[in-house]
Amino acid sequence: MKIQFFYVYILFSQKDEGLYIGYTENLKIRLGEHFKGRVTATRNRKPLILIHYEAFTNKKDAKAREVFLKSGFGRSQMKKALQNRFEELGYKYL
């Protein structure tokens, strides 16, 4: 039996220092689309850096995590968890 994975990922825009939170079933392909400018939401925000991703074996769990991270509380929790990475990038998240 082959296990399918579902991913939630966070990109950091070096251009505007903003974050993009997304969901995909194929992380490698989706990141390639972002980096090549094929995703409307991030096309004008390049260059982008993948700063975090999580893998799930259940699609509903992954989608719920994406929604949570996009919420105010979820975003603040994520920023606390990734504070060291943000400091490396010089991101002023507070």
C-alpha cells in the first residue's frame, strides 16, 4: 500500500518580506511552480524561500492545518515557533 502525503508549506518573500501559506499534494512540483513565477499569488513576490513545511497522511488534516496557520492565532503561533528562522532572515515579524 502506497502512502499519500499532503503538505502545508510556508514561503518567505525576500522582495516584500511577506509570508505565503499554501497546501499541495506534491510539494516538489508546487515549489517549482512558485519559483518559476507560475503562481499568481506569488508571481510578483520573488525571490521566495521555503522556510517550513509539514507533511500529513490525511488530506482533511492538512487542509485544517493550512486554515489554522492562516488564522490570526495560528499565524502568531507559527511565528513564535519559527522565530529563530525569522531572525536569520532579518524578518521583523512583531
